[in-house]
Amino acid sequence: MSHMIERPDLGHIQEEINQWALPTTEDRLVKRMKSSMEDIQRFYDAMHPHLATVIDYLNQFKVSDLVGDDLKLSRAALAMCEVDNAVNKWKKPILSTGIDTLRMVKKNGFNDRKVL
Amino acid sequence: MGNITEIPPLGSHELGTEAISAEHYSSQESFELEKEKIFKKTWLMAGREADVAKSGDYVTFFIDALEVSIIITKGQDNKIRAFYNACTHRAAHILNEPCGHTNFMTCGFHGWVFDLEGKLADVPGEELFGDFDKSKLGLKAVSVDIWGGFIFINLDPSPEVSLRDYLAPLNESFDKYLGHEDWTWSYGWRSKFNANWKLLVDAQIEGYHVDQTHRNTIAGAIPGEYAPALVYPDSIGVPARISAYRPEKMMGVQTDVALLSAKHGATSLYTKSENEFTAKDGEGVLNEDHPLWIFDAYLLFPNIVLFIQKGQILVQRTIPVSPSECFWEVDFFHTGTVDSFGQLFNSEQGRIQIRDVLTEDLYTAEGIQMNFNAGVIKDVYINQQEIPIRAYYHRLMKAFNGKDASQ
């Protein structure tokens, strides 16, 4: 049996984690859209060196069991998916060659037409 | 036999080379023909069988252009039925939620009650009516059938062809794979566009746009020359398909986030999963023999683009509202559940990548519509890789005139 992966020490980037550990994909999308590129880059640079370890650490748990600081960390890790294109492809917070992403309203089921 | 990694021909000129009239994107006359000859006559994807799994489960489906609302229920006999969502008393909608569960369908206006088979079961104060035969006042039935786990309805009381004949060449293998009980709806989005409904379909059925439209997202992950098209001239309901293949050597930017995601699943279309992922019952559907194959996307006439890959089904639907307005929706189905954080990270990364790619796909439709409405552009030019657009147009003309544009 493989040994337990210890929680990485992320105290030095806790402020960045706090800023981006928002509960939903939509929250993190809005955060990215409203942030400056400097703020996005600062978060990315803080998390990037630790991301592989963070994923491996969190992957030891069921998503439904994540609470407290681990839940917060999981949300910050997911926020890396949200800022990835802005940092690595667009070099700006919002893609200028697509529709406003907020026009795509999240559905709650295949037949959901109440959202819009 | 050619090299196993050879990509099929990008398309052909077998349906002609002439420019196509753009009139049908903007004229009210064409729109009226579409309503009468297509949306009242063809099989339309209206729901997912799993959403009416138990007796009493229902979903509702709305065709905005026709102002038609449909109820789909599963009866006590476990049979799925479809009805117009119209009380036979004074025409109120009976069910107003997208989905739910009820053993009787009760109209909220005066309380007329219909059973799950559509029969009028109870009328409050029945004695207040005069000449009255409850047995003749059941809900009006709509043709319904299931394929691939999807519920299709047809407003034609006697559809010209069965759903299975309509969807040929998509055979029983597709029915089995797509209908597998392991698929569950994961997420989806809905948008409204000031554009003809067919423009949102057009954007998804050719690979010629990939390099330019997606230059800021997936450029290199699926190069345009790796997105060939195929047409089915003999099919009634499946005019064409496109496919997507990876390049032998990934081009473009493969980010660290994408590569970390790829360790934990196969959700993203654009990054090769590190996991050997086996889809159940995919034989005859998935092009698994080709090491570079990613997905096939089928145009299901009139308004569906169905993307099929290992472990993911993606459905894009457009519903017309007026010649220059439509609703567009995309829905994702996956096998298995998201239990571990790695799976969640993979799901999130795939979801965000495709969301961003879709914003690019959706970016052009409203500008195109303006140019058609203004009469600035009257014809469009279609190359061989875009042959699905031509096949779609031919199918449209066939519905209008009883023969395709080449005849």
C-alpha cells in the first residue's frame, strides 16, 4: 500500500489561496473576468509550483469528504483551470475573440429551459 | 491499406461546387416553411430517457417557433408517451417545470386531472358541464420514440419514417452505446442568439474554421487538416458528420494545467488522456483502431450536432424562435462518477476548455446574421471540407421542395 502524501506547506501563498478559493466554477469565472492580469498572474505563479503536489494530496480523498482548509485548497486548485488560458494563451484576463462567457448560462438538467 | 495514422480525405465535391443562396437564413417565408415542413414533420430530440426513468417522471420540451410545449411521461405500464401540454378544457399549460414527478397531471387553472396515459381522469364539478364526454377529452398525443437513450418526438401524427430509419446509417451499435445506462448528464449551458438557428449548427459541422476561429485556445490540438468531413447522401436524418484527430506530435500550447488534468481522466477533448479509458459497448461506434481519433460529430437533421467520443457525449441543440433568433444549448454526458479530486480537476479543466472554445464557435453567428438581414451577402461559398454545410442545405431544400438542391 502506498504511503500517505502529506499536505504541502502553503502558508506563504495562503493569501492567494484565500482570494481564489471560490465555491463554484461560475464564481471563479467572474473573479477571473474582473481581475487584472497582474492579479491573475500573481495567483498563477503562487500556485503553479505546488499544483502537482496539491492535486496528488487532495486526490487521496473523496471530493465529498473535503472540508475546511482542504476544501478551500481544492477550490483554489480548480481556479487554476479557470486562469490557465488567460495566463498561457491570451495574456489577458478575457478572451477577445469569443462571445461574453456569461451569455452561456449554466443549466441544471438536459431539459432545463428555466435558466434563460 | 494505408498507414494506420493516415487521416481520411478532408471532404469532397460530390454534392457540387456552386455557391449556396443565403436567403433561407433570413427570410420569413423560409422560416414558415421550416416550421411547417421540418419542425412539424421530423423527429426532434426532446429529452433523455433516464430523466423519465420511473413511472410518474416527466419532462417538458418547448419548440419556441411553433409555441408548442410537449409533455413526456412514463406511465404505470412503463411506457413513455408524449402529449401536447394543453389542457383540453381551456388550453392552459398543465405542467410548467422542465422535469418532475407526478402520478396525475393536474391543470392549475381549474383542476382538470389527467392520468399518465393522458386520459381525462377527473373534472371538478363535472355536473356543471352540459353535453360532456370525458373519454374524448384526453390529452392530445404526440408521436414518440427512443434511440440511444434519447427521447425523440414527432409532431406528425403518422411520421413518414420510423426514428430508426430516419437516423440510418447510425445503427443498433449507436443505439446501444449512447443508450448505455452508465451515461449521466453532467453539465450544460443555454444561450440566446440574434441569429438564425441553422448558423449555430453550421458553426459545428466543418473543420475548416478550426485553425482561425480557435487560434486563441486549441490551435494545434486539432489542426484543421485533421478534421475531415463525410456525407451520407442516402440518409434521411443524418446528412453528414465530421471527425477530429490529434496530430502525431501535439502542436500549440499544452499547458501544465492540461497535462496534470490528463493524468486523471479523459474529459478534455483537447489533451490526450494518460489513462487507458475503455468505453463500454463502443464497438462499431468509436474509431478506436485509429490511435489519433478523438471524436465524430454527427449532424442529426434538423437541429442537433451529436459529438461521440470515449467517455463523453456532447449534444448541441438549437431551437428556432424567429428567422433571426434562436436558443442554443449544449449538454454533456459522462460515464462514471466524480469521486476523487483528480477526477474533479480533470472534469473542471475539460469543462472550462470546451466552454472557452465554444465561446469562439458562437462568436460569428450574430455578425453573419446582420450581413444576411442587411442583404449585404446573398450567397455563401462552400469548400470541400465544408461539405456538411452543403449536405445540410440540400436536406433543407429537400424538405422545402421534396427534392434536393442538385436535382
